[in-house]
Amino acid sequence: MNLGGTGLVSGVESHVTDITHVIQLAVAPVFLLTAVATLISSLNLRLGRIVDRRRAVDDSLLESSAETRTVACNELYSLSRRVRLIYFAIFAAVLGALLVCCVVAGAFIGALIAVDLSRLVAVLFVLAMLAIIASLSMFLREVFLAVASGGHSVTLKNSQAVRQ
């Protein structure tokens, strides 16, 4: 048994080089995970604010007149739509993060057992991107509903401001 042979040393060096390359490739998905975690945190804060507002509106319903009760019920409906959008946005963001974790794990497993998992890793990455796109789309829709339900308008009052 010759442990000092060039075959074993070159095999170990090749394996270390493969792992080092995988670590370099895994850096970008790790930054992506950080961004998704920030998105989830923002979504969670919005969800908390919506739930707090819903509780306040529920409490005001007990002491309201018939005309203000209609307004409050409309607001509750709008809040329930926003909660649903935020919930699914959080779900999609977490799914995207899990898929990114699978991408990193797949890259390492492929390098460790010397199996070509490049197609699987690519499919997982595309699915992760689709989940994150869905999350951001629902987040944007929720923001639109929040602005629209508050009676705010998102238009320019003076068209000359655009030209300046």
C-alpha cells in the first residue's frame, strides 16, 4: 500500500479543487438567501400591521353606527385580501429559499459523490427564481391594494414635473 503515490495525491487535490470550486459557486446563492430573508422579514412586518389594523377595525365595529359599519366591513374585506396576498407571498418566498438551499446542497452532493447534478441544480434554481418572482409579484399587488384602499392616488399632478 503506497500512500505517497501520485495517483492518491492527485485524486485528493482534484477533489479539494472541486469542493473549492463548489464553495465559490455557492456564494451567490447564499447572498440570494440573505435577500430572501430580508423580503420575508418585510412581508412579516406588513402582515403584523395588517393584523393589528384588522383588530382595531373589529373593535370599532361593536361601537359603530350602521353607516360606519358598512365602511368598516369594506375595510375588513380589503384587509382580508391583503392578508391572503401577504400569506402567499411569504409562502412563495420561503419556498424559493428552500429551493435555493437545495441548489447549494445539490452542488455539494454532486461534487462529493462525483455525479453530474447540473441539470437538477439548474431546474431547482429556475424554480427558486419563479417562486421569488411570484412572491415579489404578490408583494407588489398587496402594496397596490394598500395604497388604493387608503384613498391615495399615485398620479402626477403636474405633467411639467416629468419634463424637468
